Amino acid sequence: MSQVEQSAIDEAMSKIMDPELGKPITDLKLIDRLSVTGTSVDLEFHLTAPFCPPMFALQIAVDIKAGLLSVPGVTDAKVTLRGHYLADAVNKQVNKPAAPQPR
């Protein structure tokens, strides 16, 4: 059994809004795949249009990652955008390693 509650992930994702439409990504059915392995979450999603403005595409990806990492028990999250003309760039940006924290 996973240490991460699916209901907590669902709740966190229901708070992520599409900035153009003002609706939750869950209502828009933008999440394609979600898997939890231990404390790691892997989520794939698409946008409402393949040519969604890049700033919105990146913002949704960043919001999804932050939302996943806010869920109790989640220590790592990978977010993958599919079907967008700049998906590779968005995925690279949102999943880049965090800078080391000063001690």
C-alpha cells in the first residue's frame, strides 16, 4: 500500500486551475495518467489545445508539480506535458533538479 493517499492527490489536483478557462484541470479531464510509487508521483497531462500559450502551459505544469509536492507523504513528483508544441521545453523546465540549498 502506498504511503500517499490518492484522495489527497485528487484534492490537490482539483485546486489547479486552467488560467484561460478558470476551471480546475480535473473538471477539464486534462490528467491522462497518474501513478504513485512509494512517495513518488508521476503525472502526465495534456492541455485543451496543442498551441496553448507557452506561459500558460508552463504555469499549469508548475502548479501541478507544486500541488503534488504539497500532498502529505509526497517527496518527489515528475510532471509530463503531452501533445503541446513546446512540451519538451516545458517538461525540461518543470522537472529540472532544484538548486542545492545553502547550509
